[in-house]
Amino acid sequence: MAAEGAREPETHWLTAEELETWRALHQVIASLPVALGSQLQRDSDLSFLEYYVLAGLSEQPGHTMRLSRLAILANSELSRLSHLIRRLENRGLVRREPDPVDGRFTNAILTDDGYAELVKAAPGHVELVRQLVFDPLTESERRTLHKVMTKIIPGVTDGS
């Protein structure tokens, strides 16, 4: 509540063009994971998040990452990620082990079967990403999209 006599800052409303851009961005944010997840589920029996976790592990040394770091990478709560890892473990795609450096932490490790599943799923996923995101754009628009996204990311990932 503002002190008596103090004025609340005036809302700086979106212009019509900004609102149109925001709605388009929101539609992409909401729709893209659904489209990619449907393709992955249909072709590979993996959810979008399962694929993303397997891909994240595949990029790490030893295909290993602490669950707490993996949760940040996957933008997931640790408890939700733990359930997902358990499902992947039951399928033989990952395993869990105590972190040898600090036993208070648990590592997720991509198994050979998990890597093989990821390699099998990747071509269809990449093709759809290309079709939905990159093919409609010119080379200049792709570079601009990259520049724009890298400008937005810090503001949405700083925890505020």
C-alpha cells in the first residue's frame, strides 16, 4: 500500500503490437512442448521431459549428473524429477548411485540402453524441431531468434 500522498506507479500497458507478439509467444511456449511430446510418445514411447532428461545426461561427462543439477536443467522440482528418474530406472534407461565425491547427493547415470533409446528417438525429434521452429524462418530470422532468446533467458532464469 502506498503511503498517503504517494502515487502508485502507473501501469505501462502493452501496445497492440506488443500484445499480439506476447500472445504469439505464449502460443508457441504452450504448444511446442505438446507437439514435440506427442511425436516422442508416438514414435519412441518417451515423454518430452523424459527425452530432455536423457539428452541432458548424454551431454555430460560419463553420462552422469547430480539429480539436483538435473532438476535445474529440466526446470523441474527435485521430487517430480525423482519420480521421473524412478520410471526411467524401471525401464533400464538410467540408474542412480550415490555421488562418489559427496555421498549426500545422488547421481543419475544414463545406461547403455538409455543411450540407445535416445539415439533411436533423436532423429524424429530433431526433424520435428527443424520443421516447426527453423524451416519456417530465413537464415536471418534464425539468427535474430537466437539473439532475442538469449536476451530474454537471463530475465526468466534469474529466480525472480
